[in-house]
Amino acid sequence: MPAWYVRIMGSMSFLLPNPLPAAAEATLRSACLAATASYFDQTPVPTTLLTVGDCLTLTRTQNESGYLVLPWPVAPFGTLVVSTTTLRERDAPYRLLVELARGKLNQVRGQTAEWQEIGLRTAPDFDLALADATRDFGRAALAEAPAEADALATRVLEQAHGLADRLARDYIEQMFATRHAADGPLDTRFAARFVRAPRLAAAEEYGRTFTATSVSFRWCDVEPSESQYDWTEADAAVAAARAAGPAVTIGPVIDLAPGMLPAWAIDGDADLPTLAAYMCDYLETAISRYKGDVRRWIICGGFNQADACGLVDDDRLRLAFRLFEAAAQVDPNLELVLSVAQPWGDYLVAADQTISPLTFPDDLMRAGVRLAAVELEFRIGARPRGSLPRDLLDAARILDVFGLLGVPLEVVLSFPSCDERDPLAADHQQSVWKPGWLTGPSPATQAAWGGAYAALALCWPQVRALTWDNWCDADPHLVPFAGLIDAAGRPKPLLGRLRTLRTEHLDVIR
């Protein structure tokens, strides 16, 4: 170890590769330690980082074993969040790339065994490749020369990610086949969320691709002044959705992202009871207006993570409980859904965030809230609302974790198609996460990511609804340029991918 190195209690240290990959220089600052005794073994905790020379030291308040979690460039996939296995605190620093390779290889081996137990069939060449990667890791772990260890570990890390991607895609293919053999076409709700009603050619494109509709309107647009409502656009959007069929969802009705709430409601010294009264009044008004036509409502979004009102997480939990209570009082037979931001819990690196993404809905249900479903936001590549980039196997893993809640899951997807500044997303203080890209997002990368993640969500038995978050770039939105059609109404390549999924796997909901 370096001569100057002294271990601090509650810390772990890692020897960085030399030279450090250029793409890793910007992502290294997003590294954190993660807890082992939590709902998910990669749940981040507040972490302090210090880099001296080629040594990265991470410190937290807990003095126990844990995981290192960080975004790291992995060829040819780009930057992805990678984690180690559980590590104990020790005096000697770990070699970073060896531990990242160990962590991913361990995940692939474990998930392969778990899925094989429930019937997944892996090809002989997959099994051979996994055995080869395991042998290569042994060589990396035993290599004495740092350069040799790093080179071998990098190769294993790339091999493991390739195997993880293939494993997830094999699972998707075989799960679709199993479900179709048992039930025929799937009845999963498949929609794109729109603020303004699609018109003419765009409406035809929408109808050929999706089996359901999802309408979202911002509180700041509907009630720009207290008790002064403008339902013009919302009425038109709901009417268009109803004309397309009965499978209509509205929401999130209240979203805590910056720029979503009317200024009059959050300016000044409004306390929690006053803010709750404002929100409940708007929610009750919206539900009363449309409940005859729409029975499924996403009541709130981002409450576990967003903080546009300056509320601590316990207050946001109480506020969410009050909103669900108010909605149920309007009509106890409505289907009420909670939307959860950053399901991997990236936001927990902040010291003032203490409620995990799984704990938030669990606390509501334990308090008596009747959730018809929990919606998971897979918004990738944009911050601060979106998650850091993960691969398909990590996405499958988090779907498994949230299945522990025992309620149906819904998934909302979003991914940028351009890294330019998007004024509509900037209105909500959202931007593309620049360190996460090797060449920048594009319509092609959006199509590749969206098609793969959509297939994973559709094949998953516990997922009853899949929604693309933004139909058109001209509508208000959070993730920059994430629409399926651009502001001029031109379809992006992803729309065709989603249409193929509908044709191959879905039944029209009637």
C-alpha cells in the first residue's frame, strides 16, 4: 500500500488503475458506499470521497462491511453503475477493477443459478463463456503486477457485462414464450403519457402502437391562481384518451419536481397543513371532474425523492398519506397508484434522505393506504430526477425487489435522445447527465435502450402496466428530448420498436 496510507474507521480504500480511463474521471465523484443490512444490498449511504494519488478512500458513519457502488465505463455498453461484492473494512486498500469484476461476475453467476432453478435454459456456449470468465477472474485476482491485474480485471468486467446482457435477454425471450403458451397475448396496459391530445397523423401513430392511454397535466397549468382553474387542455386530452378506449390513466396528479406546482401554493410561509390543504383541494377537484370517465389515478410522483417544497422526507410521507386518504374519500372504488422515483435509491447519498424507495410505499400500506399498484420510474440518463444508468440485469433485480411489496407493479420509462439543452426540461431543472455518455444520447441509443427495457417490463409477470413517460417533445416533460415524436411531430426510431412489441406480445384491451 502507499507509504502515506492510514485507514480511517468507517472507510474503505481502493487502488485506481493507472492511467485512469478518461470517462471515469467525471464519474468517480458519484461513487458511494452501500449498506448490506437493508432492503436492497446496494442501497447507497452518505459517503465522503477523498482521492490522493492513485488511491480512492470512501468514508461513512457506519463502521461495518458494505459495497462500493459507482458508475464506470464498460466497453461496449458505455457508463453503467457497477458494484463490488460485500467487502469488510481492512487496513490494506482493495484493487478497484478486481473488486468491480468480482462483483459483476458474482451477480451473473448467482442470477444464472437462480433463474435456472425456475426453468431458464442457457446455451452451452453461454455456460462455457461464464466458465472462461470465472477462470480469467482467478488470474486477475492472483496477478502480482498492478497493470496485469487491471488489464485482466477489465476484460472480466466486460465479459461479465456481456454475459449479463445475454442472460437478461434470454430470460425475456423465454418468459414471453412461457406466458404466451399459458395465456396467449398479454393484457398488460401499454401507453405513452401525453399532456396535449395527439392529433391527426400523430393520433394514428399512437393508436397503432399502444393499447391504453395515459394523461398527465401539471397543477401549475390547471390552477395558475388559487381557485382559478383552466381545464381546457386537460379536458381535450382526457376526451381524446376516452375516445381511444376505456383503459385511461391520469397522473401523477401531484408531482414534486421543480416547476410542477403553482407558485402561489409554495411561495411564502405556507406550513405543511396549509400545503396539504391546497394539494387535497386540487386533487379532489380533478378527481371529481373526471372520475366518471377515468378510474385509475396516479396520485403522486417523486415524493420519496423530490424536494421542490423544502420538505423533509417524513413530511413528504405524511403528505402522500393525506393525498391518498383524500382521493379515497372522493371515491373509495378508484384504483390509486403511487409513483416511486429512483427505485435504486440513488438519492440516499444525501444525508437528509432517510426513507428508501421500497420503505416509502411499504410505510403507506402499513398505515392503511390501499395501493392498487406501485409505479417505478426508470428515467435514465438525466438528473436530478432520473437514475444513474444500469444494465438489464440490474433492472430485473430491482423489479424482483419491489415484488416483495405484494402489489402489482407498473413501470414508466424515459431516456433522452439528444444531449442539447432542452428548455422544457430545464423548466423543471432537469438536464442530461453528461458523464454517463461516451458519444452522447441519440435517437438510435434511445431506441436500443427503450426497446430492451420495454421488453423486460412487458415480460415481467408482476408488471401490469408499461408507460413511456413522454409522447411528444413539444409537451412539458422532465427528461430532455425523451419524446417518441419530436416537436415537429416526426416519429423517432423507438416508436417502431415499441410498435413491434405490441404486435408480437399484446392484446388490445377492450
